[in-house]
Amino acid sequence: MKAIEIRNKYLNYFKKHGHTIIPSAPLIPENDPSVLFTTAGMQPLVPYLLGQKHPAGTRLTDYQKCVRTNDIDEVGDNRHLTYFEMLGNWSLGDYFKEESIAMSYEFLTKELGIPNEKLSVTCFAGDEDCAKDTVAYECWKKAGIPDERIYFYGKEDNWWIAGEEGPCGPDTEMFYDTGKPACSENCQPSCDCGKYVEIWNNVFMEFYKDSKGNYTKLKQQNVDTGLGLERMTMLLEGKETPYEIELFAPVMEKLEKLQKVDNIQSRRIVAEHLRSSMMIINDGGRPSNVDRGYILRRLLRRMTRHLNKLEINLDLLPEIIDVSIDSLKELYPELEKNKATIISVIEEEKNKFMRTLKNGEKEFEKVVNKAKMQGKDTLDTQVVFNLYETYGFPPEMTVELAKEQGIKVDMENFDKLFKEHQDKSRLGSDQKFKGGLASTGEKETKYHTATHLLNAALKVVLGEHVHQKGSNITEERLRFDFSHNSKLTEEEKKKVEDLVNEYIKMDIPVEKLEMKKDEALKKGAEAMFLDKYGDVVTVYKIGDVSIELCGGPHVNRTSELGHFKIKKEEASSAGVRRIKAILE
Ligand code: SER
């Protein structure tokens, strides 16, 4: 069954069962600096899972475009994809476990024709936060899944949350038995051997996990389900990998025809990264050196490198794009419409990268000759690192080329140097959020300090769940995005304003401290992108009011700020509010 048929069957089935079909949200979340890409269908729906009324009702279904980038380096094997489509259905305080499981079972067996014997399911085993899910178990039994194909696992396998904080709950997962022999006596769905493939995940979202790790019940019981389209297509078409289904097969064949050197991993990487890049570009993404743009750049550069590896003439890239769009346009007609833009963005990035490679290659020749003249047979780490940092020359390329010249490369410390470099450049991108524009005039400096006071006051008035999600400062105002789910009342706004003004009047000294990251965290310092800072961090402490990891600059005492006033409070994105405020 083709992907488009599965998608249509899915949406129609849930429509028939009272769900409204809603459009896919864009891959790039609007106004939300806290996440790079949309990674799951529930992400754009968070406010509604928390209780806000959705205009389309309490039963929704959609297909959602998703990008997950944790595993870029795994792409090329037989299963990892960075872009994928997720089919989903939601109950926003409407039906719960019983109806959800009954519908999933009916859809899998009746609509898709999967025999009962092919299905195994898993349920939550229970722990101190939530009881064993005997309800889900009973529902599966009632549907016709026998005991020996129902498994119970703990939070690692049967609990779903996006990130660290947010709506979450126990889930029940459905697995397809590929018919491969069991890898051991103990082979079961949680096993990685490939016998069982996860096909659908129904999350029973009735909890909220806060930043301290506490679980509380949500106002309503929700269901969030996700079914990966490529994987289901692969199974129903009896294929071993997603690269053999109709969304990838034509481009894989084209690459095979054009290649001078055979390499299946490289063909997969090109096909996969090309599709992800096109989808990101189509939703407005452009290559750059930070954040989302950097991910897109990495995808395109890795793709180009593997085209080189296959020794495919890069001038043929538009032809390859044509083939890929042809096989995707039934699912995404917008790709065909935006083809010209897609081709021009990819071509431009490819040309930039080729120049980088050319310069890097020249420099590489130089350092190799120098090493040879000095009678060395090894390039040291710093040399490899300089090639990377100054010329953008990928280290694996250095290793490869050096090998061809009979020279070894000392990569032992490369990871360490690389990490330090990453920390530095990430800090740069954090400051974009934390400090807005890197301008340090007197007024901006005041707004920086006012931002810390505002963050602290919001925590006091609204609660500890408030965290910074974005910040932008100009000479005229501060703009602060923070996690909170509802509009602030007039009273709350007034309280926040009064509290900040009180802090200002208290004339508290602002101290700049340097300390180990662990120590800062122990002291309860607020940090927006924790894992992105280096080991030693700068912390600004304002008496007992606030302590935050920050690059500054700040005033010396709070009394320098004048009078603080909130001008506007509005929604910024899902679960995030935005305040604009001035100092008078
Ligand atoms: N949110 C769950 C997932 O991404 C189900 O949709 O797997």
C-alpha cells in the first residue's frame, strides 16, 4: 500500500469517527526559539492538551511534518530518518483509553489489513508516579490480543514526554512482527534485533511534569497518538528499509545510475538529507551558522560530501532534485510549486561548500608537505582542528585524504577541541536569545538587568514553572518570552510590575561571578540552554532576588534602572507568553 493511500485511509477513518482534519503545522515553529523544529504532532497542540479550547473541537486528526536531528550521524543505516511524517489523532479531554485502543486496533486490522497474529503491544508497568496500566491491558484483551503478546515496561519504554517538562503520560505501543526469527529466548518488542518494529504510539496524557520533576494531574484526560508513515509503508510493502518504498526508490535508482563508485550508505544519505533539506527550505528554512540554519547547512554539506564520494557530477544536482520531488509531490504538492526556490537555495549552498573545500584542500596540501619535510608521519590534532575551524574542512575528510598520502592523523584530542569550539559558538547563539542584539549601550545595559528582575518577579507571582524562552533588547524596550500557559490577568501584571519596581528601589548590588557550571546550578542559577555552556560560566547575582547564567552586560546597582512598566503581554507560541516592557 502506497504512503499516500495509508495517509488518506488514516485521515478518513478518524474523520468517520468524529475527528476534524487539521492541517500540518510548519516544520519551523513560529516565534518559538526553544525548539529548532517541530518534532511531533502534539507539539503545536500543547496549549489545547493543557485545557485551552481548540476551535476545531475535541477530536482532531492530521498528518504532521517532523524533523528530529539527534541522529543525523546515524542516517545511512537501514532505519534512521531525520525528516518523517507522523499521522496522529487526538482527544482533547474527549475519549480516553478504551475508545483510543479500539480505534487503533480496528484501523490496523480492518483498514490496513494487518493480521492480529502480527501484532504485539506494550503497556506501562507502573511506578511511584503512576499505577500499572491495567485499563489499557484490558482493552487490548478485549480487542483480541492474547496475554503472551502483551508486555509491560517502565518509564524508559512506555512513558512519553517531549523534552524534560510538559504534558505527558503512560503510553501503549503497537509492534509489528516482521516474521524474522527471534534473536534469543528472551526476544521481545523492547529488543533491538529488528524482529519487532514499533508502528504506533498512543499516549494517555493526563499528567504535567514540572521543571523539578514533579507530576501533577492535568485538568483533562487527553490522547495523543503517532504513527510513522514511512515505517508503516515499508512494512505494508514488505520492504526491509524505507529507501525501498516509492518515496525514495526512484532517487536511489537515479543515484545508482549516475554514480562512478558504489556505496549504498552514501546513496541513502544523499536521498535522505535531500528530502529533509527540501522540506525545511520549503517551510522557510535557510542555511546559516546558527541554530536551525546550521542544521540545514550540515544536512546539505553532508549530502554534497556523499555525492562527491559517489563521484557524481555536482552539476547534475537539479536533475536529482527533480526525481526526488517527482516521487514526493503526491504527498507534498508544495515541493513542486516551490521547486525553483528549493533548487536555488541548494545550489548556492553547494557552491559555497565547494569553495570551502577547495580552499581547505590547498591548505591541506601545505600542511601535509610541511609534515613530510619535517619527516613526520602523523598530522597533529591542532592542524586538523585549524583546517576545520578556519576552512570548514570536515575532519573526516582530512583523515581520508591524509590516508591516501600515507599519513596518519592524531585524532585523540580532536573531540575535546571540537567540544570547546562548539561551546563557544553555541554560547554565541545563546546570547542571541539571552541578550538580543549584541549592543551594549547604556540603555540596553539597563534593559539587560531589568530582564533578570522581570524573570525573577514572574517566578514569584506566577510560579516556578516560569523559565526564559527568549529575549530581545533594543534601546527602546525589552522583550521577554517565558513559559506560562495562560494570559496574565491585570492583577498579575500589576503585581509583577510592582515587584520589579520594589527590587529597583531596594538598590541591590549586581554581582558578576565566575564559577563552575555545576556549582552555579547547585546555587539554583537560572539557565536557558544548560548543556550548551562551557564548564566555567559567568553568573550574575542580584542579592537574593536573582541568579542567572548570562554574558551580561549589567548595571552596578538596581536603583540605576528608573521606573519599570509593562507595555504589552501576549501569546508568543504554544505555552509561551511574551512581555514587552520599558524603563521610564
Ligand atoms: N507524541 C507521541 C510520539 O511522538 C505520540 O504521538 O511518539
